[in-house]
Amino acid sequence: MMKEAVSFRISEIAKLRPNELPDELTGSNGLVYSSPATLAYNSPGAEGFGVKRAGLAVPESVMLIVSPGCCGRNTSIVTRNPEYKGRFFYLMMDETDLVTGRHLKVIPEAVSEIVEFLPKKPKVVMICITCVDALLGTDMKRVCARCEEKLDGVRVAPCYMYALTREGRRPPMVDVRQQIYSLLEKSVRKGNEINLLGYFAPLQEDSDLIELLKDAGFAAIRQIGTCRTYEEFLDMSRANLNLVLNSEAHAAAEDMYEDLAIPYAELTRVYGIDTVRAQYKALGQVLGVSLDDSRFYEEAANAIEGFMSDFMGASVNIGECINANPYELALSLTRYGLNVREIYATAAPEHMVYIRKLAEISPDIKLYCNLDPSMINYSRSEDKPLFTLGKDAAHYCPDAPNIPWNSDVQPYGYRGIVSLLNKIREEIR
């Protein structure tokens, strides 16, 4: 019987090829341990912007959840939020439905009943289905088309809560973004309008990215999280450029390029100040302008200098339930002068660039995977970290101050760095 949690020194992993990552770090083979540290993200319908909340990011939409009782029950957590009151409806499947697919004939009637019942007719009905229909091979696009035939101008779109596809080519959170933006219709594009794709909640209000885009001449900077009406959402089809801020929106941007002729560029959220500057320089080249980020760069540099003068060498453990790539964050904080001891996160080939750079400057960092069953035996070292980052890290180090850093509102760019350091200071001073 395994007596301790499986861990790896980062220097060991850095020597491997990207396709040689051990199963214990990837979480894609064998048993999955749903520890308290994983419950916030393990299911596509769980806490945070899982499939259900993501589907309802479309303004003036409602959702019909078609599932067995056990799959629909956890939605009660989401419905506690006032903004989702009266927006969830259920079509429960029984054993006969599971075997025969009989429920598919009832879905159009259920959708029509919802639209007729509501005092204000919704603009969109999202149909959320589960792994059951994945196994049945249900053609949901055809079902949605049948639903629209019974309605007057109400759009119907699918969203797939398929935990089975989490490690596949189109995981649930990639697919739901594609389904959402597929609702947009081709229109005349405006040269001074741009979309920010990737997140379902808006960027922080003082985002330097938004200010720089305004300086570059963009009069309309649209995010789905700031759209209050369905018409505002449809205006996203007028953009002259999509800026992809989260790789999970890459497939949606590809679709929008093909269907709406909107080109796209990609940025990555990082916490390394020089990397932020390099990305903004590249963005300026794409836009054909020079983005003057000096005031934001100086603000972030001063924040880093002030923080490190007080906390140089402070120890920190980092989880993955966080608004960051845990490996990039660990690399940035290590370069600033913090002492990252442990990282609790799944690993993927795209993380190797950060893992190798981390191994060069801090080879003894321990890597753990939240999903590995051996984590039931995790025992932290005698010297607790000064603080932890990520909601999941709090589970492993309950005695250390924790900064969850996983709010819906998204930090980004220089102001993201400043906000994180300020939040850490608040918690540990």
C-alpha cells in the first residue's frame, strides 16, 4: 500500500520529453482522486464557470438541463446566485430514457413549454446534456434545430457537460465557447471595434490592456461578461479583430474567422513583467501602432520592488485552482525572489517550457498532482510555507494564510501583477 503522496522534483521532469510526462502528473490515466482540492473544477458542472454557468453567459438566455437526477442535482449550488434565479429548468431522464433515448422526442416540447411559461420570452435556450447522451451518440444540433422549428425567433443551442471528454480534443470548456459564439451572425465589421475572447467574466475594471486598446483607437471593446442584452452580444460580430486571452477560446476564434471573417490574435496571461511587455509590443505590431505601456510597466516594477524588499525569500506553495498558469506563476515569482517549494497541479506538454526554466533556477521544487489517488496520503513538510496561492493549496496547507486568487473577475497584464502582490500583502502582513 502506498504510504505517501507521489511527488517529483522539477529537475527530474525537466529532463523528459513533453510526451513522457508520468501518469501521476497528468491525471489522464487510471483512477482519479476527487480530493477536496479538486472539487471546485473536477466536474464540468461544478463550482466556478463550469458548463452550466458558461452557457448562461449569453444575455437573456435560459437553460434546460436534460439529465438523470444525480447529474442535475448539483445545479442547486449555482442557482443560489440571484443572477441565475428562474433561468434553470430540468428534464429528468428515467431508466427507459437511458436505454432507448425516448427523452429526445420530449425535448422540443419541453423547450416550447419553457418559452411559453416565462413572462419575458428568452432570446436563447441552451440545452445542457450529460455523458449519457455522449454515450448514446445524440445529435444535439439536429435536436436543437427541431426545437427552433417550434419557436418564433428564439435560438436554441447545445452545451455539453461531458466529463468524459475532459482530456480529449474538444473538452467541455472549449466546446461551450464554440457553441456560445456560434450564435453570432455575420454583419458589417467596424475597424475600431475589438472583442476580448476567453473569459466569461470581464477583466478587472482598471485593466491596462483595455486602456492600451483605447489609446490605440478602439471605440468599442467588447467582452461577453459586459454584455447586458442579447443585442449587445450580437454586436460582437461587428469586430474587426478578436483578441484571444485564454487558449480555451482558440477553437471559437477559429470558427469566427471561418464563419464571420473576423481575424484573431492571441495573448497569454502571465505574471512575468518583462513577458507582459513583450506581449504588448507584439500586439502593437499586429495593430500597426506603438503601444506606450511605460506608465503601467513602472507601476508594476515599483510594486514588485516594494513587495520583495519586505518578503524576499518568502516560501510559497502554489495550486492550480487559480487565475493563472501555476507553472508560469511559479516561474515569475521565483525570478522575483520568492521561494516556491511545492506545486499542486496537473502537467501537460505545453507546461514544459515553464518547467524547464524553473528547473534551472530552483531544481528542488516538488510537483504533485491533485488528481492522483496517492494525494490521500499527502503530508506537508515540517516547515510550513509563509503563504499559499490557489484555493486548492489551502487544503494541503490549512495552517498557512491562503490567497485563493480565483474570483470571476479576471486579473490581467501589469495590473494583474500589482493586484496579486497587493492581495498577498493584505493576507500575510
